[in-house]
Amino acid sequence: MKQYIKSTLLLQCGVLLLVLTGLTQSCSVPDGLVTEDFKAIENGSWNWKDGKKFTFTIDDTTCFYAISTGLRITGKYAYSNIWMIYTIECSGWNQKEQFSIEIADQTGSWLGVGMSNLIAYEKPIIPKIKLKAGVYQITIVQNMREESLLGIQDVGVKIQKGPLIL
């Protein structure tokens, strides 16, 4: 009987250890993620002049990187898309480009993911770029015809390592 209890306890401890290991790994930072950061839009109204700045450091120059932007909106957002401009800078080098994110389809249904009144979007803006070692700054501004856009809660960036440069 004692042997049966010991083996049962060992089995239960083993299962518990396996579950905890799985939970720990699922909560860890994804492989290749350099940074993911969001900045809040004050009062849910994003003005042309209110560029959001993000800083990140690149140490590994052996691989390409992918840069995406994120957006969180509420039902107060009145358009089916949003035009933005990103500027990325490092040590005298810069790149600037306009891009858009489709927010809703032709029927007005949100294309992002979320629940209730907060919908999230992610869009690759530079899918594959070779970066030098250094400290980078990305600035994102809205570029719509309306000076202040209601319904924007947060703007963000995500930088991930891509494939090795061969």
C-alpha cells in the first residue's frame, strides 16, 4: 500500500511539474521579440502633432528584422481605414513612409480582433530590413484629413528578429 501511495504521489508531482513547465514557457517572451510597446492616446483623440515615439536597441546584426505597428480603437472611430506615417532613425540614417491600416470592411464590420468596445489591429510596416547595431527611434503620426481623430486609444510598435542574413 505504501508503494502504491508513493508511486501515485510521484506521478502527480510529475504531472504538476509538466503543467507548470508548460505554463512558464507559454508566458515567456516569444522567440525573436526585440520589443513590443504601446503608447496611450490622451483623451482618445489623436492629433496630427502628437507623434508617438518608440526607442529600441539592436545588438545582433546577423539577422533581418520585421517591424509592425499596432493600433487599438473604440467604436467612436468614424472611418474604415487610417493613414499614418512612420519615421525610423539611427545615427544619421532615417527612413520615412506613409501606410494605411484597413479598420472595417464595406459593411462596417471591424476587421481587427477584440471584444466589446476595444478592437486591436497589427500591420507589418517593414517586413524585412537589415539594421546596424545601435539605438533606433520610430515615430508614428496619424496622417488623415481630420486634425484630431476620435476613438484611438493606443498606438504601438513590435520589433522581431527574422531570418539570418546569409
